[in-house]
Amino acid sequence: MSLEDFNIKVCKRQAADEEKVLKIMTPGPVQVAENVRKSRSFITTNPDLDERFYDFYKETCDLFAKELHTKNNVYILDGEGILGLEAACASLTEQGDRVLVIDNGIFGKGFADFVSIYGGEPVLYTVDYHRPVDVNELEKFLDKDSNFKYATVVHSDTPSGVLNPVDKICPLLKSHGILTVVDSVTGMFADELYVDNSKIDIVCGGSQKALSAPPGLAFVAVSNDAMEAMEQRKTKISSFYANLLTFKTYYEDKWFPYTMPISCIYGLRTALDNIIVDTNHLYRHKRIAYAVRKALKAAGLDLYLEDGYASSVTVFNVPDGLKDSQILDKMRSEYNIMLAGCFDVLAGKVIRIGHMGNNANIADVSCTLDALGNVLNELGFKCMADMKEVFLNSIKE
């Protein structure tokens, strides 16, 4: 086969694949903008040896810091969003450290595994999964026991869609001398996040949520207090890849602990530039989330949460008599739209609609709700209202 024939074959295959592409209305990964895709195909240099890339990386990190309203250093890590969570725990935890794990959702509880892996003692503060953490109740708990090196909390818990008030939780923890680690992988750029005002020591984000880049990168903002705690450890950090200390002098030394995924970072930068230009993105998320919830309730569906709704994802209970797989399969096979079920304690019980980042647009969301209404009616759940119509009317309110 000649090179020309091979290229023709590849182009035909790509065209066929694009026809099969699903509209992914999931709570991450989300749809990726065309300019982000193109940026990932830019000509690359050697990111270990070309000092210009160190400037580009640092400039990108500094832009992240500005958008997160922090003076703390930001580092981009080569790994999906969970790498940031594990790196925070790996870098802070020493054998026997007591760590407060604030658990009002599946991902909140999940921090306990990272703490245990690195020798810490996770102490779970478990509360109702249907609503955000009550700061007053947490304060009562801390008045009795505040002997923790650090605490973990999820800003926006993707499985349930709950939004926790980290702007109140973290200052409370810091007032008790407790460092704070926040998972904002889903919350970041969909709901407000002022890192410094919220006294967050380490906040973790991911590329594939509201930022609307493909999965594969994590980023963390690290305070001086957190960095000092890492430097004053009595034992070495029990990881190389998840060791945040290795990044501290990367720019001065012109040395990364591992080769940076340069194409991914090019795409990430363009996605961030899109956020910076779209100054209305938080309001857009909030408005669409409100309208989706109103449409679902008008149709007679029950939302999983009682209050504390994130702007990035809406979660509703699977109607009695139906299975989540029935709804998900028909949405995918008949309407070419992908929604998400859930896992752990919510497996089979809920459906999740992701309306964050590039998913948060009126056309795609209204199309999704229209299809969902048709699917539910076909499966025997008679919707009490036209969800698309309610959504579009609510958007105007």
C-alpha cells in the first residue's frame, strides 16, 4: 500500500468515526472545543531541554492562579484529576498522622483510602449525603476534637452533585490549626472558588470537567503553609510521581521531575484561555443548572439532593419500576446522547446529567432533555411536563 493510499484510508476511517461520535452530556469528561483539539496538534519541542517551554508552563500556571484568585504556586501534573488528590495526601501524610476526612459524598469518603495508603489514620466525619456540610455542626465536632494534621473536603461531589461551602469550611478548619485539602475537580470553573479568601492550602483540579479539555492532566495550588509542612516532615514522601515537593524549584532549576506532556498542556492552555475570555461562564453554569432542575421536577422526577446543588451536574433518582441501564441505553442507541449512571452506594439508583464547561449550552441541554422525556415516556414513565419547554422558559427567567 502506498503512503497516499494509506492516508486516504486513515481519512475515511476518521470520517466514519466522527459520524459515530456521541453527544457526551456526562459529568466529565465533557465536550472539547475545536480550538483545544487543534492546540494539541501544535508542533512540539523537547519540554525537558527547551527553556521556552518552562516559561510557557509557568505562565500557564500563573494564569491558573489568577483565575483561582490565589497567590499560591500552581503546578500542572501529568495524570488525571485523581493524581492531584493522591499527591496532596502523599505529600502531607506521615505514619500515624490523624487526618479528618469530611464525608458527605462518595468522593469525600474516598480520601480515606489515600490517607491510609500513606500511613495516616483517617477519621471520617460522615454526614447526610443529600445536602452540603453544615458548618455549625462541624464546628461543634471540632470543639471536641481538632487534633488533625490536615482535613480533606470535596468542593463539588460529582456522584451526588452536592456543593459544599468551602469558603466557610476551610477558614473554620484553619482557625483550629488544621491544613486543608480541597477536591475541586468538578467545582472549579463551574462554581465560585476564591482560594486565598477561603484559606485553602491545597486545591486540586482536573482538565476534563468545566475546563473542557480532554482527560489526562491535574493541577494543584499549594500554599506556603502546606509546602512548609512537606519540608518539615520527619520522613521522606513515600512516592516520587505524587511528590509535590519535586516541583518547588522547577523554574529556577529548569528541571521537571518527569517529562511534561507538552501537547496536552498546549490544549490545556487554550481551554484556560477560553475560560478567561468567557467572563460570563459562572453565571451561564448557574442559570442552566437552575433551569435543568426546574424541568426535571416539573416532569415529576425526584432530584437526589435536598439542597446544596452544584452548577455542574444534576442528579435525579431512577423512577420506580425502571432500571438506570434502560434509560442510559435508549438515550445512547436511539438519540446518540450519553448520560451517566453512578457507582458505589448510588449504583443503579440515579442518573447524572453533566452541564459543565462546553456542555453548558442551551442547545445541547434542551436537546438532551427533549430526548430524555421521550425515553421516559417510551419506558412507561409519563412525564407531567415537556422538559425541553420548561427548560427554555426557565432560562428566560
